[in-house]
Amino acid sequence: MSYKMYVRSKIDYCLQVYGPTLNKTQIAKLDKVQYRAARLATQTMKSTSREKLLKDVGWETITQRIDYLSICHFHKMITGQTRERILECLPPRTNIAFNLRNKRHFEKYPYTARLRHKFLDKSFFPRVAIMWDSLPKDVTLAPSMIDFKQMLSEHMKPKKLKILSYGSKFGNSLQTQLRVGQSQLNSHLHKIGLSNTTNCKCGHHDETTSHLLHSCPLYKEARNQLHEKLSGLLERSPTSYTRDALTQVLLYGVEPDNPEQYRRNKSIFWNVQHYLIITRRLCYMSKLQFVLPK
């Protein structure tokens, strides 16, 4: 929330205008700021995948943000919510009445291809007109700005699941680390050179998320308590699920995009996070972890 209020609001200022002219290096710098904010909010590790983390928190990339803000501003223009003088800059409109099979609403500017490529490729109006023509018809015909933004968000932005942010900061961080596949487990650390083995302390050859949640004998008592709690929350006994199916439930909940399941998923998440905390396995530099010698 603090990032969106105090940082992204500054990045968003006129982003739809100057954003398309930014080069890859400049875009990468803004993406890096957002990535650090996402890591700070979720307390995940430095080596966490940017794509997985942004998907988990439901944030779009800077490039997607530029496109979203540009289309929103373009919608204001063509619906008469800006000054009339600015409409003179729009590309020529197509004659929809005689081009029923033509999805385009705007033609190209009447200049040579060389001039368009040199001066207009990154300009706001021709660029956003092309994006506008690529939108589904029901989005462009939205009755109000509020409806338009909501429909455009569903079309362009990653889906944000409310339940994924539930829990204490520490407990939610542990659960997020398992979802994005980068935690203090040896199988995760070994991939980035921070552990000299993938073995679990119990002797198993691969300390994965599935091993931690379902089979490690070091946490058998805590796991039995977790299953006892889940028995009253799930439709059937936790032991009757396959490992992959139960892992999905423990990390994402039951139908996470269904608001009617939110209360049940809150209880599931609370118990899973309690399990992860009392095992103390995902704590930094845990005694149960193999680490490289100093």
C-alpha cells in the first residue's frame, strides 16, 4: 500500500506520455524499483523470480502499466472527457458503417511509412490507437469510466487473489516463499549456490516444498496437528488427496478466486502458516539447514 501511495504515484505521473519513449535500460530501472517494493512487502529472497513474485502480488510490469494508463487516457479523449482541441491530434477515424468486418476504429496518419516510422512509432496517439483497436468490443463499449477500468484491468492485469495476502507478515512471507519457489529449503538454495546439497536433515535426497509439507519425519507431530485442523475445513480427509492437489490447497486455498470460499481459506491459511512457523525450518540460517562453510 505504501509503495502504491508514495512511489508508484510518482512513477505514474505522465507515464502514459513519456513511457513509450523509454528505452529498455530505463524500463529495467523502474521494474527494479517495483521488484524491490514487492520483495519488501512479501519479505522474499533476492533471488526470487520477478515474474512469479509480481504474479503472486497481482502487480503488472511497468510496460503493462504504461499500456494500461495510456488506454485509460485515450478512453477519456474519445468519450469527450478532455478538451476538444486535443481530439484534433487523433488519427483519422474509419467509416464503421461501411467497414463492418473491419475491427479498426482508426486509420493510419496520411504520411509516408518512412515518416511514420521516424516520428510517430513511439508517439502517444498512433500507438494507443492500435492498442485500442485490439481490445475486445465489450471493453471499448463500456458505459462508464469505472466500468471501463474494471473491464480493462481484467483484460490486461494479472489476477489478484485477496486470500494470498492473508495472515501475519512473517507467516504470509513463509507461505509466499513456497509459492514462488525460492525459500530456505535446500533444494531451492542449491539452485543458486547457497547450499552444497539438496538433502534434507532427515536424510531424504531432495528437500522440496512437497517433502516439507507432506513427508518429512522431523515435523510429523506438527503435520498431524495440521491435518487434524484441516479435516474440519476440507471436503475430505487431507490424506486422501494426492500430494500435488494437497500442496495446491495448502498454498493457494480452495477455489481462491471464489469470494464464497474466502472464510474457509482464511482458516486454511492460518493453520498452514502456523505449521510453517512452529517447524522453524524456513527461518534464515536454520540449524536444520545445510549451508556452505564460511
